[in-house]
Amino acid sequence: MPKILLDENIPKRLKFRLLEVEPDVFTVRDMDWLSVKNGKLLALAVENRFDIFVTTDKNIPFQHNISQIDLAFIVLNVSNLKYEFIQPLLPQIFMLIPNAAKGQVYSLHV
């Protein structure tokens, strides 16, 4: 089962929804990594054996050499960070999690 890290801007409600089907879901806050910059954050995620990083940062593929990072990236393209705007993406997220390949970026839209 994949170990999932949710970026600090992801609503906490998403964590609890994912926990219904995935036992290893953590937020950046849970890990006490708030305000850690992306490069260091991704390194910490790899060190701590996370498999998937969920974010709303659409620029992440342009800021890092994703193919060299041992994580799968799920980028949620939403117009608002409230849970109600992310909730419609849940079916896509649930289908993607078991098959997400490390070194890949998956951009999800409603």
C-alpha cells in the first residue's frame, strides 16, 4: 500500500477521506514539516519512504527534475483550495493511487 503525503495547502478533510481506503496518509503538518521549502520537503518525503505527494502546486514539474525524484506526484488543478472544490476529484484520486508510478506527474482536473 502506498504511503501518501499531502502538501500543506491541501484541506485536512481530504486526509480523512483518503484514510477510509488508504492507511498511510499524512499531511505536511502531521510530519512537522510546515514551511519547509519544496526541494527539502521532497527530499524528506523520499527519506521517510513516501510513495505519493499530493499538491495543488502546478509549477512543481517545472521547478524540479521529477523523473529523478522517487515519488509519484498528484497535482490537483482546482480553482479554490476548499475541500468542496477538491471533492469532485476523489474518484480520479482513488483510481490513480494504486497505479501511480514514481517519477511521474499526474495532473487531475474536474
